[in-house]
Amino acid sequence: MSAAARERLVSVEEAADIKADIEAYFREELVRLRTKQELLQDTQGKLPQAVLNIYEKHVGVERTAEVQARGIQNPFIRADRQETSSCCP
């Protein structure tokens, strides 16, 4: 279950639809070849904005803003998943 669904900001069904769209987006986007600089730029701007756009498509601008206001940066972080070792900064 997503963090946003757990906080009851979106329904479980909405969360599933949003997650499917985000996964489809990243399946296409992550196979694109980039320089290290392009990747850094994309991770700071393009990719987070794409997630917000997908989120807004499903629940609207107001509810997306509410998720952000609650500090949920990634609405699909799972609380039941253990953290992996932080090998990379």
C-alpha cells in the first residue's frame, strides 16, 4: 500500500492506477541513454515533475498539493519494506 493511500489521501484504487502509470513512464524513461550530468538534471527536475503530472492526472491539483503538503515526496514508499544498505550516496 502506498504512503498516500495509508494516509487516506487517495483511495487504494487510485494509488494502483497512479503506480501503474508511474511504472510505465519509468520503464520507457530509464532505458534512455544519458550522461551523468543529464541524469542528475533529470532526477532533480524532469522525473519528479513527471510523477507530479501523473498524480495530478488521477487525483487533481488540489489533492496532489495536499500530498506534498503532508511531506509525502514519493507517494509509493512502502513502510513495510526494509531499507537496503546505503551503498551509494
